[in-house]
Amino acid sequence: MSRKPTLALIGATGAVGTVMRDIISSREDVYGEIRLVASARSAGKVLQVRGENVVVQALAPEVFDGVDIAIFDVPDEVSAEWVPIAVGRGAVVIDKSGTFRMDPEVPLVVPEVNPEAARNRPRNIISTPNCTTLSMMAAMGALHEQYGLRELVVASYQAVSGAGVAGSARLYDEVEALAGDRTVGQTAGDVRKALQNKLGDGESPFPAPVAFNVVPWAGSLKDGGWASEELKLRNESRKILGIDDLKVSATCVRVPVVTTHSLAVHATFEREITVADAHRILEAAPTVVVMDDPANGVYPTPADVVGTDPTYVGRIRQALDFPNTLDLFVCGDNLRKGAALNAAEIAELVAAEFTG
């Protein structure tokens, strides 16, 4: 019998959870009850979703009783503990953490690229990619379908909100501390010194100042000097696109942007591809917007696309020295499509199984 499923949003009070509530409220109403769940310290708060006031519940096994779909936006260690509990209570879980992404029994889904994978879930868990991978995947998936992607070289320019609320707060604090000082940024170490004088020893989620700076590091240290964000981009791209031997090399950089990741992408294909081909394919992709008229200053920037849902692509060029290769620039809001929206779209695929 067709019915609207019950949805639980775990991590409802965080940065992505806040965006998720907005997205769920603005899209088609496919759910019955919606439960908001967070840590014990947030329990009892009253938040709005779909125009209704909902009391936040503390994370506990019983909150999953009667839940059909659960979206988790929590740290890896929390997902590792609680996702199996939710599944055990009967929920299909859509998990945003990195805990299950590379599990061969857990599909890693981008609805524009591999929606069919959402139905093949032996553990009743569906994983969503890292926000950096997601920022380019709609565009890369559309091009791969027609021309066969073989190699990716990517440099990411990642917004501070990718490090959570603390990341955004730190950038604002640094900008405020340095504002009006036109002497800073002209000698080695003066930015660090100025921030130390103004902010003291307050903890930062970043290993270096982000204001007036770029930081060639995102994530944790892995073997060979790689950052975890770089390896995620490689491994997740392979799994989503179904290309086990896709050659990928990435350098992830944190930049002084609040929200919206950007990527410079060097993509090599099996078959000859032209700029006109790329325009035709990307303009037809339903969630991609092409902004590519550099002669008139038209190309995507974070300041122009933040708060919106599509993937934006510009600076599409034929590589001069590499056959079958395009260079392009991609922007995507890392809190919306890069996080909340993708999970919401997956949840809608699952909800259709109840209502279809």
C-alpha cells in the first residue's frame, strides 16, 4: 500500500542540518512525519521544518522506531555507532560521513550519475560523497557518459565551511582582526603575528591563517604525504563513475571563502571531445549551469553562486598539449549540493519506493 514514509534527520542542528531542513521544506512534500534528532545538549530545541515547529529529540535507539528513512549528518565515529542501530530498527540510512563510503556493500550515490545504485543496498545503507567530489560530479558524470573519462587532475579551492561551523567562524574572526590594517600581508609571518596579537591562542580548525592566505591542506595526513581530502576525491570518483582504474591526482587547497567549493579540472577522455561538445552536453544536464563567456567576464565564482543548488561550469578550454582533454572550472555550494541536497535527493529516491 502506498504511503508517505517517516523521515528522521540526525544532526538537525548543525550547519548542514540547517540547510537540510530548508531544502526539505522547499521541495516536494514526500514524507509523513519528520523527526529532528541531535545530541543531548540540543534536545528540547524547537526548530521549523515544512512550516511546522518540531521538538529536537536526543539521539537514542528508540527515536528510530517507526522511521523508514534516516539521514545522518554526524561525525564518522557517531555514524559508525548509530547507523547500524538505525538499520536494525528498520530504517534505510543515508549517511553523509566517510564511514561507509568505500564499503563494497554500500552504494555511493549521486542521483544525476548513478541513481540505480540507490536500489542495490545489501546493508540498507546508502552513502553520499565528500563535498569536494560532489562539486564536480554532475558535470563529470555527464561528460563521462558520452566520451568515457580516463584521467582527472584536479586542484580544489575549498571554502572554510567545509570544516563546519568552526571553519566559518574562524575566517570571520580573522577577517575582523585584520580589517583596516593595510600593512599586514607584506612580510613573512606578519599575518600570523597579527592574528596572535588580536586573537591570542584561540584554536583554529586550520593549520595556518586562512585570511589573506591560501592553505595547501584539507583533511588529515595519509601515507605518502597525501591529505585525506585528496584521496577521497580519487577513490570516490572511481566508485561513483564505476571506473576502477580511473587515474586521478588532486591537490586540495583551503581558501578564504565562506561557502562554495571551486575546482580546476583537467579531464582526459577516451574519445576526442571539443569545447562545443562539452557545451552541448553540459547545457543539457538538468542540474548543471554553463557560465562560459570569458570575453565578457562570464565564469562561475563562489560569490556569484553561493546559496544555489546547481553545479556551475566555465572556462571550458581545449587542452593545448594533451589529446582528448578539456580544462574547466567548476563551482558548487558545498553545504547545498555538496552536502544536504545530494542526501535529500537520495532520500526522495528511497521515498518513491513507499509512495510509487
